[in-house]
Amino acid sequence: MVDITQSLTEGKKILEKKLADIKVLVGYGETAYHLPVSYSLTGKEVNSGEDAEIAYKATSDSLLVATEAIVAAGSVAGSTADNSIYTGFIGDSVIRKLGYSLVDGSILGLALIAGKASEAGIVSGIARELQEKLLLTFLAGDIAKGLDNEGVKIGLGYRLVPLGPDTLSGIHFVDILARVAMMFGGVAPGDPSRLLRYAEERAKAFVIALPGLSPEEIAFIDALRPLGIPILYYKGYEGENWIRASPENIVQKGMELRGIKVMVTAIPIPMACSPAFEGKSIRREEMYVEFGGGKKEAFELLTMKPKEEVIDGKVTVIGPEISQLKEGSASSLAIIIEVAGEQMKKDFEPVLERRIHNFVNYGEGSWHVAQRDLIWVRLTKEAVLKGLKIEHIGKLLALKFKMDFPSLIDAVQVTLITDEPKVILEKKEAEKIYMERDERVAGMKDTDVQLFYSCTLCQTFAPNHVCIITPERSALCGAISWLDGKTAYEISPSGANQPVQKGAVIDALKGEFEEVNRFVRKASHGEIDRCSLYSIMEYPMTCCGCFECIALILPEVNGIMVVNRDYKGETPSGMSFSTLAGTIGGGAQTPGFMGISKGYILSDRFLQSEGGIKRLVWIPQILKDELGKRLIDKLEQLGISSFYNKISTDKNATTIEDLILFLEKEEHPALSMPPLIGG
Amino acid sequence: MALKALDIYKLLPKKNCKECGDPTCLTFAMKLASGKADPDKCPYLDPQAKEVLGSSTKPPVKPMRIGVGERSFRIGEESCLYRHEKTFYHAPGFFLALKDSSGESQISTIANRVEKDLLVRAGQDLRLNGVAIISDSKNPETFGSVVKKVEELVSLPEILISNDPKIVEAGLTYCGSYHPVIHAATRENYPEMCRLALKFGCRLIISEGDITKIPELVNECVKIGVPDLILDPCVDNLSDCLKKFTVIRKKAVTREDASLGYPLYLDTGRFKDRSGSLYLGILKYASLIVIHDLPEPVEKAALTLRQGIYTDPQRPIQMEPGLYKIGEPGKDSPVFMTVNFSLTFFTLQGYLESSGVSCYMLIVDTEGLSVLTAVAAGKLTDTLVNETLKKADLANIVSHHTLIIPGYAAPISGKLEDETGWKILVGPRDAAEVGTFLESLQSGETK
Amino acid sequence: MAEKGTYEWSSRVGVVKIGATKSEGGTRGKSYTIGGSSNIPFFSEKNPPRIALEICDDIAFWPGLLKDNLPDITADVSEWAKKGEMEWGADLIRVYLTSTKKKHFSDFPGIKKVIDEILSGTTLPLIIEGSDSPEIDSDVFLNCGEAGSGERLLLGTAEADRYRSVAAAAIAYNHAVIAQSPIDINLAKQLNILLRETGMPDNSIIIDSYTGALGYGFEYSYSTIERIRYAALKGDDDLAMPIISSAPDTLGVREVRESPPETKYETAIQWEFGTALSSLVAGASIVCVRLPETIKLLKTAIIDLSSPSVEDI
């Protein structure tokens, strides 16, 4: 057990002596950088022992600088080791190719294994794993020879590069990093902080220190830590800063520490999967077994868990597997997905859960309908014949979630329960979670949040239009709620949904906010100056063309009518939906007119500035029916249940004249409210 | 500054009397706001309101009809500098030039060409629009006789071109009752030209190369009482054409100068680059374009460009639903279903044609929506496809009952199979891959 | 400014350098600065727009019209490039490596050879279009980048789900990149942001918002180009890059294919000319065509459009 701290002090002394002993330093050919590491740190060339000493002092005794000079002094310019397996210093043109592979993603990261040949048995397994995971590994020390003797293929073509027989030749690992940073990272020589940032962000690297390193080798390796490169080991050391892991886990650990993820591309189950199968339904005659669908209990749930609780890729089936289920039968099913991720948030749970439906339908022999505790799933006879098992569905889900959400999900585990009593038990817990989620969204108020979200998806058709989405006002297309906007932004920060600060409140009743105005001004390219989120008469929100409904003023009755897209008939305004749509769309801000979603009619903020829902004078009957109980409940909540009958529909008026008669008869409140026009 | 609908409404009598032709004052106000109505239509407007409305609601570029009868067409009524702001409303008319020194055969060739040339694209008939008769001879009788001959051959809109009012009048003797366009009033001859315009109800082109001097000339003609003016800024090179036309259109739509609010005239014969000036004129606001020689390739390209630029960006061109053939399809040929959005149609058609495989395209009416949008909006449904299939009697046209649907329509594949009873194959999402898809079909990889 | 009928803009289109002369580290006879406009197209352009001749290294993959009319030239990619420069007056040569379309293509060193041949055949700056299939991107672009090292190529084409390899080649070997999106201004923006995240500097990105041929969606492209120019002038940094336009389907459209033999070639020319001229008027800084006659027409038109007018500032 070697104590690292002690070795550092000893090692440093040894290296300093070697540095001082340098007589001649010729350096390397085939490079524009003399010497890469010190040049990148100091901006100055090193061509002699004195230069090296100066650089060493200038970098506050960087042992990397010292080691580089020492190794350079020992090598002869322009030659690579002849007849031996070692590469020695690698020239710039090869390094350029390496940088390319890092950017284009064919190499995910870099690793350095430093140490002796005696460990070759254990290391061969580690080396193979590194190769599989698309990492480029460098070998420093005669471990390279050891692996070669074990029959492991080494060389640049095998992504296992033997740098030199001496562990200190590991300095080439660093001079490669430095050159890549200077060639592609825009890191200027003499800018150590930028170099560090580049190493941390782009050149994801880690080191595996084999047991038995000498003090100066330990000192050199440890000097890599300030570059953000972790040092891992599996035995032989004690100390705080180096990280211990077993040989089976050491690669995984290194990748985890540097955030290196392997991309999943294939789903190894005996069933084809593709979006092309999405719409294919499975008939009774074709199915082997079905779950839920009203016949048996079934539910699906996706929740976020801490990373310690999630074993990536783990699929468990609790209860009978396919072979134990009778053909043609119905069974219970619970689909429980647990995900963990640095970037994952609880709010994303329902959004990700919805994807279970799509993913199961991608299977050629699997079919899924509905959501939550209403799901209905079928598997075909054909698929089962080909060997499909329930666990394969779990595998499909696990892999698809990783494939589609690589930035959000670090680990996913799937539990499929087919044991009926257990399903029923778990379902109770799931239902609690569904209710919690519903209450969270329903209860959310605009005043609860700091940020609204924008949507510019429709700018292809309406170049200056932007929707501002708040918890109490979804997008006018009806498809994007505040939570959807937030999730979309966090999943793709450069997408069409951006956060919008509220800023100072200019007018709480009208819903005018300083930063919202500023945002709208920019997003509309200067066309729109101000936007009142809760008003239809003053600076209402602009609209594109895909609104579910249009709200507009009927001056004759001092009220607001709403007409929805599905209603094809005449309205008291004298204009049909399509006529209105033609004149108010395209990103224009038209006081007295607004494109809205159906749901917004039920929001507290609807017509807030004009007195609220009491201004509503007319909507098509089909819309009234669709809003149904929700509208009735809302009015009851407001204490105006009788208002329901005062809202006219096409059943009692389609012209303004008829509407006036109706509203007067019903004593509609709008008639006696403050005038909408003329103020 | 354009007034908004409500501001306009405030100025209206609010009687809902319907005498303007609209059911409510609000409707009328909305039309005025988008420059699509005339304030004069309201009989109860007070003079103050009329003045305010007049200057701020009339279409920035004066609308007018060119010619009479079946081949007449509208120009003007524009309000944008860029078509993506809203749309360009009225496509320019193409007039073939005919010199009055031409012989009989030349006259009939040109006149008949304008009448008959037809390019059918995306369900629309694309044509030339009129004849521009130019006084080369400087002789009123010669000019008059050519106009007469043209009138005998065809009934098309005309432009009479001469700076000499006597010559123009000679022509008007034969076609005056059809309200042709006359070119041109200049600072020197405008009183007589205006008189002719008033007498015969002509649209009058004003010719003046200096933009700063155009307003003055316009105002003189307006004072005399000629309502329908067209501007000719006398451009003969691409740079001036682009720049002058842009400046004039800009000043009109921003209402900076109402006297520039008239349609523009372009004579490509003045240019060295004939086809370039024609394309430029289409892009940059010309309403009447005189073309001196028009080889068929240029004609096809120009008609196609004009059709495209003057399509409303928010109302994409739709194809007629039904069955279309690619190559020589037979009973075993594959059938590809897709939507009637013209872009989707042409893209798929192009790739199918390049594949060299004869097949059918079954086009369904999704009101011009693309596949993705139509699926999301619930417009591309199993019932719609089935109806279209039945209407085309497809079951009797192909012996296999297999339908290939676009990749993005996969979600409805199951329902489609149930509704139609046909086998549904889900094709690629990207039309470009249709060739590879067909290959795998033929080799039996896909079944 | 207002009386001159133009606008007051708060920003301008960025510039991208293409090609490197000897003093700049390459072997090109000239190098270009593309973009830089501070107004709507041709209202005082700082750098004139450029015309690229499109050629390919395997004519079998292109519409037959070219082979039929120029059989000898199109068989030799280097001769073709030379002709483009010496006789037809192109400003740039855009090479499509159509040979990579062959099934299971794997001759990556061959790519270097082809590019070397072209580099010696012409002194014009080059645009190199890499592979068609994502699977071979990495190898193809590595070889393109290396072969053109020092020449400041314009490499094509980066798309939203396929940009890493071309970006890597551009960063590694100091080239510029074409960023292509499907006629959607928001997607164009997003791609630029994604490219920036790989480390591409703004001055090395040229936007291609995809140009459909006349009658095949051209007007969508036209408006998108206009909107991008407008956004750049209004200060949107994510769209302030110069634009390239090419309508690759033009020579194969039905109107050309079904023309009578005597007017077929001329129809193709007019289709190309109409598309390219309109793209220039909308705001493109590089237009690409395949027919020699079109280049001539465009050159004259550009000179004319760029000539001073009394309406310029």
C-alpha cells in the first residue's frame, strides 16, 4: 500500500533533479509546438534545459512541464522507436486526425493506462472494455509489452496506443491534449485557464494508474489532476484524491466521472421495432395475450429516482412470463419505469411517461392504447412464436428511453408486473401519484412562477408571431401548456420554446409585464411593442393561424363572443370563423380580437381586464357542450351558476339583431357593464 | 400609419344598416383595416371620418381592372414589400409587344399566341394576358389599322403605346370601348392624354424617370380627374428597375407618399437582358409587363415563377384529389397515397418519376395540409382515404389491394386497414427514399 | 436615409472567407470574402455575389441532360473544373462526390485523389460536397478536410441530425461549412446554434435554406431567404450568415424533361437562370448552377444589378 502524499513529495524531488540534469534538449520533429505542454501553458518555446527551468518556475512548478522536458531530452528529434512497438512522440498530422474524431464523435473520450507489465492479465480485460466503448486508450510503461504478450492487439488502428516503455512517456498523452486544444479548441498558447476548460469540456479523459508506480511516476500522474482528469486505481495505493474501483467497474467509473455516454443504436430483442409499426393495431385473432383494456387491471408509471437506486438497463418481470400465460387470455400488467439523470426533473415525468405509448407501438408485435391506469396492451402470436417475452418489452422501453433522451436520462430500469394481486397493490400507489400531478398543474397560478415560456413554432407561417404561455394561459393552438413549454426548453434549450422573464408588473389587471414586453418586442422583430396577457381590448396577444377559437368584441352588446374552428355556421358578428381567421392571423395585433385555445375560456385570466367571463355573450352550441361540466363547475365556483343559460349559442341567435333580443331578455350582465369601447 | 379595426369602427355610424354590403359595421371596419374595402361605400359617413379613413384605409396601391370581359384581370391592391408579410394579391399581366409596322401574319401570330398559349400547372391555367401595340410607324392610320386587326382577331386587354395623343386616339377609335391602357402621359403631353383617358375610360400610364418628379405629375392628372393611373419610371437596366420599383412600393405601403400608390409598368424591351428583366419584374412589384420576344422556354419559366411568387403563403396551392399516373401503370403497379398539398405532391411525383417505376398516386383532400400536419390535425383519416379510394374505383384498377402510405401516416395504418380492407404498407418518411423502398419491395425484402 | 427610399438597419450580414491564395497558405489564384451586406440585396453590396459551377466525379448519378450535351467534359472531373474556370467564367467550383453514392462505397483514399486532381485542374476556390449516406460521413469528411488542408474549402453539407463529421473536418482543417435546413427559418437558426456548440465560429458558416426548383416549392425558398436577410439586418446574430442557393432538381424537372428536343436545353437554362437570379434578388451570396450558359447570363445580371443607381445611398 503506497501512500500517495508521501510519494508526491519524494517524486517531486526526483523529477526536479532530473530536470536540472538536462544537458541537451533537442525536442521533436513533425510538430509546430516546442514543447506542446509548456508552450500551451506559458506561450514560450522550450529549446534547452534553461528554457525548461524557466517554464517550470513560470508554471508554479508544474510537474507536467518538468516531465515533458525530461522526456524530450531523452528522445532524439525526428525518430520514432525502430522495430519496437512504441510510438514515442506522435506528429501533428496524426493528431489532427485525432481531434477530428473527437469532434465528430467517433471517439467518445480518452484514457491513459500507466504502469508495469506484471498487471497484464487484469488489464487485458480493462483494455478490451475501453475499446468496445469507443474510447481511445494510451499505454505508458511496459504494460504495453505485457498486453502484447497476452495477445491483445495494440496500435493506433486498434485504439490502444503504446507510447513508450517508461511510464513517464505518458506525458505524450498530455502533449496530445494540449495540441488538440490549440489546434481545434481555439486555445491560445499561454492561456492555462482556457486549456483547463477545454480539457474538462471537450477532451474527456481519465487515467488508470496500475499498482507499483515509483514516486516520480506517481508525482507525474498526480500532476494530471489539475487538468480535471481523474486518477483511478484498483489496488496498491491509499490517498484521498485518487479514486478506487474494482477492475470490472473501473472503466464505467471513469466514464461516469467524465460524463462519457455510449450511444445506443440497436435494440437486441426478437421483434422488429420502427415508427412504421406505430399505427398497426392487433386484432383479437392475432393476439397471443392482452393486458388491461377493462378486462384486467393495468397501469403504467414513470418516476424519477436518485441514481443510487437505479441500475441502468435492469429489467425485472414479477409474475408469470409469456410461457406461463395461456394463449388468448387476458392478464394484469404494471409497467413501472424508474429513471435517473443529472438533468432529469420531476416535472418531466408525465411528459416522458406519455412516450411509453409510442415506444410499445413501435414493436411489430406489440400494441398499446391509452395512458395511466387505462392502458390496454396486446402482443401477437407471431411475435411470441419468434421468441418475444415480456422482459423484451422491458428491454425495448429501457433502450428507447436512453436513445431518445440521452441528455436527460443517465440510467433507466424497468419493472413489469404480471402478478395480479401485486399489480392491484401497486396501482393504488400509482393513483396517488397521478392525483398529485393533476393537482399540481390545476392549482398553478401565474403568480406562482417566475418564468413564462414563449413559443415561436408558428413563425414559419406568421413571421412575427410569438405566443407567451403562462400556467393560466396555454398556447392558442391548445397543444402546449406552460409545463410543456418548460419541459421542451429544458430538453432542447435552443428550440422554439424559450423562458420569458416577467420583470416588473406594469398592470396586474391587464397582465402587462416589463420583461414580457421586451421579449415580445425582440421576438416580433420590433413589430409589436406591448402585450397585455389578460386583455382583449388593449394590446392583446398576436396570433398566427392555428388557434382553436377566436374571441372578438360585439360592440352592439358590449360583450365578447367566441367561435371555434369546428363551427362552420354564421355568427352574430356577421363573419364566419374562416372569414375572421383570414383577417386576424399572420402575426397581427388586433385590439378587440384574439386567437385562443378552448381551455382558456375556463381560465380565471380570460377577459380579466374586461370583467371576466361575464362578458361572454355567445359561443357555438357544440363548444358549449364540449366545455360541458367544466364550464358549469367553473361558473358555480364563481357563484354565478345561472349565467350558464345567459350565454347565447347558435341555437337561439345567429344574427346580431337576434342576439340583442336574447341578451336583453336574459338580462345578460354585459349589457350593463362598463363600455368596452370609448374608454 | 394603418388604422386598426376597432379604431375604424369608432369612426363608423354603427347602425348595422347593411347598405355597404356587409352585415355589420364591425365587418366593414375589419375589411377597411386590411385595405379591402372602400370607405365611400358607407352612405352615413361624416366628411371628417371619410377623410381620415380615406387616407388610411384605402389600399396602398390603387386597385383597378385591366380590360373587360373574360380575360380581364385586376392589379394593385397591394400592401406588402415582402410576400411573407401577408401576400402579393394580383399577379402582373404579361403583354406581348406588337409593332404597328408588323405585317398581317405577325399580327395574327402574336394575337393568337396571347389568346391560346396555355401552361397548366398544379390545377391552374397559366396564360399570357394581353397585347401591347406600339407605334413604330409614327402614323395614326397605320396604328389604327393594326389595332383594328387585333380587335377583329381576339378580345384581349390592350396597351396602346405612343407619346403622340393623335396616334393613341387613332387606336382608341377601334378599342376605346374596352377601356384599354394607354402609354403614356408625360410632362409635355399630359393634358391631352388625360382628356383621352377620361373620354374613353382608359387606365393612364404616367411616364417619368425621376421619382421625385412623379408625385407632381400624378397630382396634375388626378386634378384633371383621371382615377386609374399606372407608373412607368422608365427603367432600362436591372439596377434601376430593382431600386426604383422598391422605393416606389415602399413609399406606397408605408403611406409615406400617397401619390406613389399606383401599380407599376415595365417594358422589358428597353433592357439588354430580356429574360432577366422579366423575372425581376415579376419579383419586384411590376403589374403590367410588356415583353418583346418571348421564346417558349422563357415563357414557361416566367409563368411558373409568376404563379409561385403570387401564391398566398398562407394558402398553399392544392392539387385536385384523385388518381394520378406515373409512367404507364398497369394492374400490378404499386399505389402510393399522399395528401393534396402541392409541394408534397410534386416532391413525391418527382422521386417516383426518377425511380423509373410506373405506378399510381392516390391524392386525398387534406385541404392543402402536409402529411405531418394533416395527421396531427386529424384531417388525414381512414374515412377520407377510403372515400377517395372508392371514388377513384381503385379496386377495379389494380388487382393487388395494397396501398403504400407516407411514413408519417403510420399512426393511422391500422385503422386504414380496417376501414378499407386493403393491405397497408408504411413507406418512408422522406420521399427521397421512395426509390430504395421500391427496390426492396421488388426484391421481396418488404412485404 | 429615408428619402433615398431605403432603410435604417441595426446590423449586417457576417462575412465568410473562402479560398486561400499563396500568401494565405493555399494554392488558389484568388480568395473571396462572402457576405457583409448592410442593406437589402444589391442596395450597395459590399462584396459581390459569386457564381459556382456544380460538377461531380461520377456523372452516372446526375440527370442525363448534362451528359447528353457535354459528354466529353463531364467524364473528367478535373477537365470539367478547368473548363469552368477558363471558358465559362465561374467564380467557384462546387464538386459533388457522387461516386460515394455507390452501394457500399469504401474507397476513401480515392477521395483524396479526386480532390487533388481538381485542385490542380483549377485555381478557383472550391466547394466540396461530401457523402450522401451518414454511415460513411466520418471517413469521407476526414479525407475531404485533409485533402483540402490549407485551401480554406467550403464543405457541404451539415444538417440537423448529421453535422458532426463535416463540422469536425472544418474545425480540424480550417474550412467553412454549409448549414442546410428544410426551408424553415427556425430550423436554420437551431442548426447554427448546434454548430456553434461544436466549436464552429460564426465566420465559417454559410446558410443553405434549401432551394426548390421553380414550380417545385421555389417560392417557399425565396421567402425564407428574404426573411433570413431581414432578420440578419434587424440584429439576429443567429441568422447573420451569408446564404448559398442551389436548386439541384432543376435539370430533372418535368418541364425540362418533357420539352420538345429543340427547346429542351434552353428550357433547362431558363429554369436555372430564373431560379438563381431570383435567389440573388432575395439575398443569396452564392448561387450554384450546372450549365455554362447560365453562368454567362448570371454574370451579366450581377454586373447590371450591382451598377450604381440614382436610388443608392
